[in-house]
Amino acid sequence: MDQDLEVKIQLEYHKISTTSQFHQEVMGDYEGAYAVGISRGEDGRPCIYVSVLPDTAQDFPEHVSLGEYKVPVIVAKNFKPLTPLASSE
């Protein structure tokens, strides 16, 4: 993949990844714990990587738009929420 194109996709991701519109587009009406970021797919191209709870039955989009770029969404059902530390009180 063209390195300039990869950088442009990453910049678009960083511009919109904190917006509620982006999370709504990727996550839909999913209400569980999750993590989302940009990664590389098996083909080495940029993708949106989403980690959700193992028992999630919801469908997620195959692609999302990052500016003018259509980027694949990879979903892994392996998210484990953090366990809070015991309170010292």
C-alpha cells in the first residue's frame, strides 16, 4: 500500500475517532464494553479494529468511511473489561 495513503487514512481516523458520530457508525446500538482503534488487516492495509465482549451477537459494518476512504472493520469478540482494584478504604 502507498505509504502516503496509509498516513492519510490514519490522520482521518485520528480526526474523527473521538466523535460520537464515528462510534455510532461503527458500533450501532451495541451497549456493551468495547475498544476501537486503527490497525492493519491480514493484507497489511489499515482497518478499524473493534474488540467486543465474547457473547456479542450483534452485527457490525464491514466497512466505514474515514473521510473519502472506505476502510474495513475487523471485529474480535475477545474484550475483557478491566477489574477494578480493591478499595483501600
